[in-house]
Amino acid sequence: MKKRYSEYIGYSYTGTEEWFNPQVEWDTLLFIDPMLLKNTSIDEFTHSYKKLVEFFSKAIVNLESNIPESLKNSMVQFDEVREANLGFSYDSNIGSGLTGKTSISVLNNINRFIKKGLFGVENFLEISLFDKNVSGDRITDMIINITKNDFIHYSCRIAKENSFPTKKFKLKQEYNFEEMRWNYGLIDIPYIINENGKEIPVLLIPKEFLVTTLYFDEDNFMSWIYHNDMNYVKNVFDYNLKSDIDKNKKKIMEDIIENNRAEILNKFLDDGKVYAAYDLSEDKENVNNIYELAYQFYNDNKDYLLNKKDDNSVMPVKMVAEILIQYLQMVVKDKKGYVFLMTNGNKFISEPKISKFVHILFESRIKDAGFNVDISSETNAGNGPVDFKISRGDDKILIENKISSNTKLQECIDENKQIHTYLKQEECKDAYLVVFINKESDVDKINLLIKKASEYKDKYNIYIKDVDCIKRESASHR
């Protein structure tokens, strides 16, 4: 099973360290906020923001030059930095990064907005407000690709101070504008040896850079407008309520772009807000501690419904999937596992966090029962990845987790959508859609899904399973 960096190297991590302790080969839903990087006093990063500004200044010049398109594409090849273990991939550290036509489009938009006067290249980070292709994950990829050496030097310093093992790996480093190429080289970096004996390089990221939501986030901006510049939306749109702003975010953003309302952005930038990293010690959103919560929950209930038999190792994969899902259903309901999947407001945590929780339970159960199957995530083919593939050779089955409040729940099993796409891609016949429900009325949604799934039985078997997360009063309080 995947472990934290500190566990691999035998270091007792207390949580007071300045560096983030990742679960290696599994992304954590955290991002680097450029505003925090800009204001850091950590020696290795005091010039990092300047490097970002210089990169985009030079990149824009080359964008408008007559150099070959292949060189332009290579220049903005911001690959997923797997060594950082940050991002959206809940049970891997494999992502698509920001590359190709999308990255060229982002650079074009930065150039366009600068020319329109919305912001200067020194404030390029505001692009995350105006370009939907720029998420926290992609901003992080951009930052680490451009300033990779700074993160490597920082990681090596932390390793040296703590006697952590390092090793030379051939890694992509920073971009060389004179030669118009990315530099690669053998360089020392901390590493671990995983459960398969593979050496994996690891970047150690300062906790003070990490957030769950970038400051330049559309929702943050709309909230700021409501509290600080209602005259603008009243005069231009005749909006008077927060709900008006929330419903018309796109319209407001388009007006700011088309009418070059840089004064609003400048006020937003200079409003005196203190930028702060996500508090990992509290971790109120269960972004980081979902690993420990799931492992502890499993260990507390590891013997529940567990039957280890000799023939488990040859059990058909579909039967293994049935047993795993039944275990999930029972342990969430009977052992109150749902408390880890809900917020204080009785709403679900995000689907990626739920899938992480489920993956840990399934992987642990597979090992303890001796099922002799692999559990792995699917790569993203453009429609969003199916959560798990459970397989033994050519015998395989797909599992997708959804919450009942997902607005696209019903369409996820439509033809040419997510599950069908992966069944076809994997040349697989069977899939399970596991739906987590938190209120009685959601049972109707399950019935509709079962009916819809039956329409495809000539092509695929899509089995609908529900997991009861409804909080009920104990019998003594009824």
C-alpha cells in the first residue's frame, strides 16, 4: 500500500515541520498559490516569483515571433510534476499537466489580457480568474516546471539537515530561452523505494505555499465584489443581492474583460488581505488526513465480515467486487463509517476524497483476504477517469463512485459517457456504479439508475449499488 514519505524513510514526522509530508504516488488535493510564493522569505524561493514573471515576459515575445510552432509548444510544456504528489489524481500522481494547444491558449490569453490593460505580466497569476483552463492543479504545474531547481534545492537542503536519503535522477529542470529547450540533467533529490522495489524521486514542498483554493478564485472574487464593490454591479447590472452575483458570475467576468475594468482588479489585489496557507494541522476539509482516517477506520474494523479462504486467490473478479462492495455497504452503515464521508452540515465531502477512502478500504481488504487481484485507477480519456479497475489478468471489472447529490448522476451511465467510454476502452463487460446516499428520497434516484442501466444489458452489465450514509438516531433516543 502507498505510504507517506516519512514512513518510507523511517522518519518520525510530528507535523510541526515546515515541509509537507506527502503520501508518495498519491496526489493530495492541495495546490501552490503564487501569492504565497511571491511573499515567501524561504531562501531558496526568494527569487522564484521573479523567475515566473521573467519566463512569461520572454515566452510572450517568442509567442509573437516567427519561430516554429513546435518550439512554441515545447516552451509551454508544463508536464505534471509527479515528484510533488499534489493535484486532483486521488489514487495516483499521474496527471495531464498543462500542455499542447491548451497551454498555448493560456499564454495567448495572458498576452491578450496584458495588452487590454487588465493586468501586467508581473500579475500574470490573475489569469486563473479569467481562463477556465487554469485550475489550481495547472497553476501548480506551471510554477514547479518553471522554478523546478528552486524546489529541488529546497528538498535537498531539508534532506541534508535530516539525513534523508538522496539519489541522482534524470529530471526536467528549467527552460533555456537561449537554446529554446527545457534542460534535463542528473541531479540529487530525496527519494523512496516503493513496495515494488522501484526508486521514486520526491519533492518536499513548503507547507506555507499550499492551499485548497487559490486566492485568485472566481468565487473568492465574487464574494469580494459583494462586500467591497456592490456599486459596480448595481450600476452596471442592477444587481442588489449576493444571489444575483452568484448566478451571474460569467456575465460579470465577461464585462470586466470586455470593458477593461482593471481598477476593480487592482482594488481586489490591494485590499490588504493577508494571504494564508491551508491549515494542515486543523485540516478541516479532510484534504490530507483522509488517509489516516481511512486506515484507522479499517484497522478498527478489519475483521468485520472477513473470511480468508484458500480459494480466495482464484475467486472470479466479479465475485471479489461484490464482496468488497458489500463490505463497504455494511461497514459504512453498521460501523458508522459515514461520519468520515460527511461534513458537519450533513453534506458529502468531495467525491475524490470519498474515492480515496474507498480505495484504502478496498486495497486493505484485498490484501487481508488474499484475493490476489490488482486495484488501480484509470487514466483520463477525456470524460473523466473511472475510479477503479479491479483485475487479475484479463478478468477485470470497473467501479465508479458517485454521491447522490451529484447533478450529473443520472447521465454518467448514458451511452458515450464516462462508464461506457471506459468499458469500451478496457474491452470490459462489467461495471459497478456505487452511489452514496444521505437522505431517504435519494432511493428514487437509485431506482431510476437501475432502470436506465437495464437498457444497456445487451452491450454491458452496469450494476447499481447504493451505500447508506443516512444519519439516524440511536434507538435509545427515539
